[in-house]
Amino acid sequence: MEDVIQIKTDKRFIRQVKSLGGNPLKECMQCGACSVVCKLSPEENPFPRKEMLWASWGMKDKLIGDPDLWLCHQCGDCSATCPRGVQPATVLSALRHINYLEYASPRFLAVWLSKPVYLPLVVAIPALIILLILWMAGTVSVPDGPVDYSKLFPHPLLNGTFATLVILVLVAYWKGFRRFKRDIRKNQRAKIKGQKSKKNNQKRIRFFYQLKEILLHTQFRKCQTNRLRTLAHILVFSGFLLLLLVTLVAIVNVLFFEYPMNFWHPAKIAGNLGGLALVTGTMMMIWYRLFRKDAIGPSTYADWSFLIFLLLLAVSGILTEWARFGNWSAAYVIYFIHLVLVWIVIIYAPYSKFGHLLYRLAVLILLKDRR
């Protein structure tokens, strides 16, 4: 007697995928063109054909924790080739978004970030927390004299709250990552060969190798349809990384050296370059989403909010610097807006596309066939 394969269909899941951009899902005829054209898809276990099949049948259990979702760069090669215009890249993006919700901790923050109705809350909560901190410090009013941001938000308080915020976000990342790793390990392809003593060494080797791949975007360069998107992603990634490093340098300077840094300080120059890279990269991404929908597919609210917040973060940071050097009357207002945007980007990082970095790196390390 032949084995019977039971398919667990989740109709609500199908509707969720469609609402996130996978509307023409049922048009897929399983021709396999998407898997053939994708240069990132491994021969022994190609994607996104199987993901398209699972999604159309509502097989949520197969797609939550599916490692191949995180190997896709959404470059659009598959969507440009699809004879039915199904947009597989958009479907995979929707599936990744659902995974963000699944692994989010706490989940309500991910829900807030994904729906425009919660935008006032997304902005208001960090703004109110910062105002409360300033009120408790007795510095809510605009200080007199030359612009000195430490008069509004004293450096010890600023560094302490920033460090606390980062720790809380890392805890949220870790909680989601543990559940994600558990689901990945359920997949047979996630079994790592060798003895335990060798396994740890192999994981370290894979970590540095795959981290290099992510930093340099080497796999992204294989994409053909939207080559400039590679540059856009490199600019956004490197720009944000530079700004993060400059922030750490600034904290060290506050504690041990001269602060604020002058305009020609190496860290200040690096920060300006990082801000310029972030502005340029996000603008390029926005241009693609506006004028290259044929390849990228429709953009969701989550896509747009992520890009807009990043762009506003970079622009407000540049204006904050200019306001200090120019002694603008609106300097403290601009600085407050910048602080709110910093908190928004950091607080919601695990639930935005920044989460892709963590999950993709985990997949590349955990899967033995991705070395």
C-alpha cells in the first residue's frame, strides 16, 4: 500500500501571503523557470519553485523556518523571467515578512511596524520615552547660548539609555534567533557533519567566511536584472555600519577624550561619508521601487516605512551636525527628531529588513551545504 502524503492547508496563511504582495500566487504553473534562472539557487535543492508550490497550497509548516527564504536577495531575476508574471521574488519577500512576525519577540512590535494604522504608536512611544527621560533630567526646555546638545541630553544619560536600548534589542534578537535555529535544525539539510569538537571549529570557519560574503555582497553580484541594486545595498549596509562605528567612537570620546569632535576629526569624516552613503543608497532603492516595479514587484508598507525611516535618519543626522556648527535656532528640535528616528530604527531592527542580516547569516552558518 502506497504511503499517503497529507497536506495541511492553511487558508488564512494563503490570504496573508497574498495581502503582502503575493496576489497572483495561484497563477504559478510550476514551470521551474524561476529556479533555473536564479544564480543563487543550489542545484541539489533549488528555490523558489518549491516555495511557490508550498505557498499556493498554504503549507505554512513548510515555510516557517525554511532556510532557502533567506538565501534569496530579491534581485528580480526570477520575476523578470516568469512567463505568468507571478513575481516569485515578491512572494518570497512576503514569506520572509511572515517569518519576521513568527519569530518576533515581543510580537506586537513586529505587528505595529507592518501596519500603517500603528504608525502613530511606532513614532510616539520612543518620542514619549525620550521626553520622559529629559523631563526627569530637568532638561526639557531649550537651553540658552551656543548650541550644545549635551545641555538637552547630558552625555552620561544619553550613553546609558542608548546602551540599555541596544541590550534590550539584542535580547529580542536572541530570543527570535533561538526559535529560528530550532526550526532550521528540524530540516535535514541543517545537520552538520563531524564530531562535536570538529563541529565548533567548522562553525567558526563558516562564520568568518559567510560574514565576509555578507560584507562584500559577493552573492548579490551574481544577480543580472537589477545590477544597480547591488550598489544600493552596499551603500546602505556600509553607510549604516559606518554610522554605528562612529557612534561607538563618539561614546569613547565622551568618556576619555575631547567631545564634541571637530569637523575634520577622522571619525566625523567617516560619519559624514556614512550618512552620504546611506542617503544615496536609500534614494536608489526608493527609485527602484517607484520605477522598476516590473522586476521588483509591488512594495508593501513595511518596505516603504523601512526605507523612509532610514532616509530620514540619515538626513536628520546631517542636519543635526549642520545645526550645531551653524548655531541654528531650530538645532534642538532637529536633534530631538534625530534621536527619535535613531530609537525607531534600533528598537524595530529585529522586525524590519535588518532582521534579514541575522537570519541569513544563521542559515549560511548552520547549513552544511552552504559552506
